[in-house]
Amino acid sequence: MATPPISRYPVPELESLPQDIRTRILQVQDKAGFVPNVFLALARRPEEFRAFFAYHDALMEKEGGLTKAEREMIVVATSGANQCQYCVVAHGAILRVRAKNPWIADQVAINYRKADITARQKAMLDFALKVAQESHRIGDEDFAVLRSHGFSDEDIWDIGAIAAFFALSNRMANLINLRPNEEFYLLGRLPPEKKA
């Protein structure tokens, strides 16, 4: 059986890409050991690639009241609700690595309310899901609940912005039929191989 394409749109050759995008992709490859398919699929539109990853990095790599694992929890929970296979698989792998927990991503993707996470994290995900699916219903009471769990207004902005950004990402991944890399499926589930 032939491997399906990674996107329903053509994927550019690495050598044909602008230098800054090619450099970014090679840096990711050096760090991860492979190139996540989202980089190749979005590279077909260089300006959008740059904007997408600049906003991604601004949300996901910053310091603040949310840990990097909690940021990934938001992505996994909302992507599960939005039925985005690529983001659940890819960010589930990142969540397992960042949380150092091989089970957490599956729990959060399927039903975070039953996951082995804190009440604070469940409140965070309740709000993230509301942003992703019913943002028109957000009210002051939602902020009050989050504040009661110790989230600052800046943290609440981050939760909402991550949920909103990945709602876009989920829809684009579904639009282009983005296929997860096989490497993601085992990442964070098994102990890392020791290098000689």
C-alpha cells in the first residue's frame, strides 16, 4: 500500500524555498530528527509560513504563568474537540515529552475531565474549549473562575489566544488533509535511545 501524500496540496522542495524558511526547517530537523509535515505543507506560501510560525512561537515558547506542558494541553484538548488528527498526534507527542508523562496526551485528547491533571488545569481547559467552540458565550464569570484558580489576566489571554490560534491551525490542517509524521506516534511514549 502506497503512503498517502502529506497534504492534498503540492509540497515544495526544500531547495526551492527562501533561505530563512529553509534554515528554520533544517533547524527543526536537527532538533527533532525529522521535519514535521506542517513545516513542509505551509512552506508553499512563504509569507503565511512566516506569520504562522511567528505567532506560534510568540504563544508557545514564551515564559509566563502557563508551563509549556500546559500550553500543549490546550492544543491537544481543543484539537481533539475540533477533530484535527494532525494536531492531536503532533502536539500530543510534544505534550508527552514536556510533561514527561506517556499517558497524558491520550487522556487530554479524549476527555480531559477524566485525565490525571489538576483542578486548575481542568478549569484552564474548560475555558480553552469555550474559546474554541463557543467564544460568543464568554463572560466575566469565566474570568472569575480562572482567577479563583490563580490565573492572571495575562494567563487568561494566553489560554484564549492559544485556543484561538490552534482553531485556525486545526481548520487549515483539515482543509489540506495534513498527515501526521509517523515519528510522532511513539515520541514521548518510550524512553529515549541512549546515544553512544
